[in-house]
Amino acid sequence: MDATANAAERLFIRRPDGWLTRMFDNKAFLVTLCMLPTAGLLLIFLTYPLGLGLWLSMTDATIGQPGHFIGLQNFISLSQDPIFWMSVTNTIMYTVVATSGKFLLGLWLAMLLNNYIPFRAFIRAIVLLPWIVPTVLSAIAWWWIYDPQFSIISYLLVNVLHLRSTYIDFLGAPWNARGSLVVVNIWRGIPFVAITLLAGLQTISPTLYEAALLDGANGWQRFRRITVPLLMPILSVALTLSVLFTFSDFQLVYAITRGGPFNTTHLMATLAFQRAIPGSQLGEGAAIAVAMIPFLIVATLLCFYGVGRRKWQQGAGND
Amino acid sequence: MVEFTRRESLALGLAAASIPILGTGRAQAAVDDVPTKSVTQLEYKLEKGATLSVLRPAKFVAADEKYWNINTAAYTKATGIDVKTSFLSWEDMRPQEAVTANTGAGPDVIVGFGSDPQIYASKVHDMSDLAEYLGTKYGGWYNLAKLYGTKWGTKDWIGIPMGGSSGPCAYRVSWVKEAGYSKIPDDLEGFLTLCEKLQKAGHPAGASLGHAVGDANAFANWLLWTHGAYLVDEEGKMAIDSKDTVAALKYATQLQKTFIPGTLSWNDSGNNKAYAAGEIGLTFNGVSIYFANRFSPNEAQQAIAEDTFFQLAPKGMAHTTPESALVLSAMVFKHTRYPNAAKDFVRFMMEKDQYGPWLSACLGYWSEPLDAYSKMKFWTENPRLQAFRGAMDTQFYDGYKGPISPASSAVAANYTVVDMFASVVSGAASPESAVKLAASQAQRYYG
């Protein structure tokens, strides 16, 4: 009896000192507290720059001058700028063509690598090279390959194979330049797609193929009915990432053409940089960058929900 | 006006190191070929415990950095003020300056390009006393130095111009001779005919109309000015939509036909590479195109250099050579704790005992802003440097005839004039529509 009374007494005595304790017992408070560091980091490193970008896009800030709020004027003036619209069409074209190329070739490569081939690990490592090499370095290599006077491709075609009489003007004519840049982007993007899809392919159980084989399915049917549906989840993630990377590409274009000839290869990202930093019109540059956001959101939603709508995305199993 | 490739700078570094007359000894030796006028010595009251941090663009020629450092060390020795210089790649200068200006912290002295003093006019110290002192002592500032050094429309100096980089005609003497010329014709018809003949002989000319910020803007400006056309008038009103511009575009189309193919994709090193490979016989460029070959270990390259000469670009319809230069100016930012020391440092670097050896070691890459430095012997020791002497003595500049402002540099950075020419010479646009587009693009900034 005594012991129980003592215990109750002790409990009773300890109670009042604990407003702090009570606060820490509060689940809502604890959750908020634990999330604070993460939220702070996000706020500082994500929200602040994004917010600043949004704010700048609504000012007439230039380098050296803080600028004043001018509402949507930057966007209105951009909407009347043919060069801005050319950069929008270029970006969409570049993203669609390059991403399609990357996925077709990447899927093909992934399926080849999924078969048994000698030195498979070694070859897989090599395939990653274009992706590992810093973009600026590979861009410089391509810039030499596309040089109007010193191109190795032109040299082979003209001086060795005698298939042409003149060197190819890879980067000096609008469509040549656009095509050349898309090729470089595809070359650089294939490894990412191939390795990601390869990981997806390896999760598909071989028994499914064996069963299909017994049922008399041919190669195309196995690809269409087994590989594609089971690859969809990872395909949609890879596609989303790839579209984001391609849409916001800057380095390749800036290092190879700087948007030339006469702006025909400008992407929104390169135009935004050119106007904001070398051109010192920070507000206008920020507006171009902000104008990319709606496109990115639409593209992401399309990829994520359009291509790979599956229950797993809502947290359920993929059956 | 061409960015040096790494290889070229290495070559020039070797070059500078291998010329005995430009050895380190020279920095200490008295400079006897710069005439000075007597003037009251400018005495700045140096702050106690001052130290300076200086930001400037990276070297092109190894000697540029070497002599800069020798001179800086000499300043520390003379005053006890420690000076730390950061050499930044050209492309990174703009963003770094912007950060410094916006945050009010960073280097005390920034040596920037072109219109930078105008852009940061409200953030930098007045330099009028120093400019007046240097101008009086060294025979006066050239026009381009005044244009870029003073706040537009006033006589207040906001920067001290340290040099200008120009790009006259560079050509192969023997090939031009084969075409029947002893020098480059000064009239437009003659120049076109020469280019046609060079092309027929298999040694075409070439100049960039791609997104090459230095070369292409200089070439496009030459095309414009040599026809009497210009971007904006004295008040900054759009003046490019003129008959003269259309004439310039038609001429450029003719000229482009004589050029080597692919110049629309050339960046700033495009013509250097083609010239060094013997693919072109004529282009517009800084002195680097000569020295890169002159100091190459390869004999074929040395032969190209031997056969190279420079001449001011053809005047055409202009009264004076329609060429400008990329100007380098020193600014002292208001946030510095040691404004007197900072100004005194700039003064020291511009005095003949320091500036003379630096300028001559840069071998024509930088042209002098002050008349007295045009009398230095090195200009005549190599006749090729002649075309670079006095390059800042010109009435032409980016955005001529309007104010030097953020607008004029935005137009250059956005290649507005370059793209106008490029779209017409490639046949993608008619001269009339290209002029209209350029005018509306430039208007966005001149507004």
C-alpha cells in the first residue's frame, strides 16, 4: 500500500514542472520541430532562389541596379518578341526530338545489354561514358567534330571517301545546326536512359518470357505484352527526368553555338542567360526562365500521368 | 579582339620569355621613350594599414600577368600596402562585378570591360583628379578613353582606361600580292574585288558573323560604319533603319560570297584556327593571330607569321578608320575602406616605369589610352604593330553615335547587329525585314 501511495505521490509531484515536457509530448509540436531543419534547408536553398527569380521577373532590374516592380510588363514585352518565341519553339522541338531519340536508342541499347554478351560489365561501364564526361568537355569535342574547316566527318566524306566535294556547314545553317545539336544531346542522354531501363529490364522475371514462349508468343508479342507494360513504371520516371534535363539544357548549346546562327538554336535557358548576364537585363532574363516553369509542369504531368498511370503511383501495388 | 586559346597563350608566354629585351630586368630599368610633361605630383594620403584586393580579367599573353605582378610587387615594396590580384576568366567578370556591386562587398579595385564604368557609375568613386593628372602628364587621353572613362554627358571620370584591344585587317602578304595588290584597298569596291580575287586563288577571306562576342560584333560594326550607317543617333534614338544600313547589308551579302564557308558558325577563335591552318588569306583580328604563329615551334607556322601583316580596316565611306577597341578600365568601388590607397595603386600602375614595360610586353595586344605611350620604341621595332598604335584614337565605339550605356552593351551581348547581317547574308531574311527586326530588338533596350 505504502509503495503504491509513494509512487502515486511521486507521479503527482512530478507533474507540475513539465510545461516543456508537455510541449514535447505534443505530437504536432514534435513533428513540426523535427521537420524544421529540413523545411529551413528547403526554404533557403529552393524557395528563396525560386522566389527571387519570380520577383526579378516582375522587375526591371539590371546588373548594378536593383530595379522596380513593373508587374507583368516583362512577359508582355516578351510575348511580342519574335526571338523569344523562336526560342520557345526551338526548346519544344529540341526536347521532343531529342527525348524520342534517346528513348528509342536507349531502350534498344538496354535490351542488347540485357542479353548475355561477353565482357558485359565492362561494356556497361563504357556505355556510361558520354554521361560521365563533363558536358562542357564533350561539347568542345563535338564542336571540333562540327567545325566548318576541321571537321573529322567532313574530312572523311570529302578527302577519304570522296562522297562529297565540299565540307558540311554543320553549325552555320539553321537546320543543320539544330540537327547537329539534337544529335549531341541524344549521344549524351542515351546512357542515362539505357542504364535506367536496363535496371528495369532486370526486374522482369524470366519465367514470364518462358511462359510466353511456351504459349507460342513471338518476339514482338513478348516485347509488346511483357516488356513494355512491366517497364512502364521505370519508363515514366526516366522519361520525366529526361524531359526535364533536355528542356532545361544549357551547356551543350551554349558551348557549341551560343544560340547562333542568328538565334536559330537558342533554347529558353540559353536566351535567358544571354539576356540576363552578358546583356545585363536581369529582369527580362528572369522572366524567360520563369516562362519555362509552366512548360516544365505540363511536360512533367504529361510524362508522369500520361505515359505511366499505374496504381503504384498512388501507393498501391502494381497488379 | 579574339580570345586566346590556351595553346596561343602558352605560345605567347614563351614568346615573351624568350625575347631578351622584354626580360624581367626591364621592369626595373628606367623607361626612356615616354615623353612626360611636368605636373604636380599627385599625393594621396594613404590610409594606415591599408590592403587592396584587385579583380581583373585573366591574361591573354603570359607577359600581361607577369608584368602586372611585378608592378604590383613594386607597389607593395614602395608603400608597404599589400595588393592581392585575382585573375578571372573573361566570361566570369560580368557576374562577379554584378555581385560586388549589388552586395557592396568584394574587391576594392575592379578592372572591367567597355561600358562597365557606366553601368556601375553610382557605385564607384570619382577618378577625375587622377585622370586629369595622368592626362596632363602623359600627353592627353585618346577619344575612346574619354568616352569610356567619363560618365556619359559629363566630364566626371568614373574609370581609368588602361588599354584597348583592336582588330584591324590581318592578311597574308604573298597571297594579296599574287592577287595584284601591295596593300589592302581603302575603298569598299576595291576591298570586295580583292576578296573575290583571293577566293579565286583559293585563299579566301573570312570574318565571323556567328555568336562571337568580340570578332562578330567588330566585323558587323565595321560593315555598318564603313557605309556611314549607325545604330542610334546622339540622343540614343534608333537610326539603324536607314538606306545606309540596307546598302551595308547588300554589300555584306556580296562579300560573304567571297568568304570561306562556315563563318556563320565561327566563334572568337574560328578565324584564328583557319588562319593558322592556311585556310584563309585575310581576316580581322588582334595581334594574337600573328604572335601565335610567330612563336610556334612549328616552322610552317613561323612562315605564316613571317608572311602576315596588319593594316587598318578599309575606311569605305567613313572619314576615319571605322574601327573601335575593347576598352579595359580600372574602377574604385565606393565600398572600399581604402579609397586613397586604391586610387594611388591605379596611378602607380599607369606611371611610365610600370605601364611602359607592361604595355611593351603585351606586344600590341593592348593599345595605349594616353598619347605619350604611342611614342614608345617597341611600336616601330616590329612594323606589324603599327596598325595597333593609336587604336583608341577613334570616334567609333559600340553603340556609336548614342550614349555608352547598359543599352549599348545589351545590344552587343545580344548580337542584334551581328544577327541582322547573318540573317541577310545567309539568305534567310531580306535586308528590309532584317533592319526592321534589328531596330525593334535594339529598341527593347534603348526604349
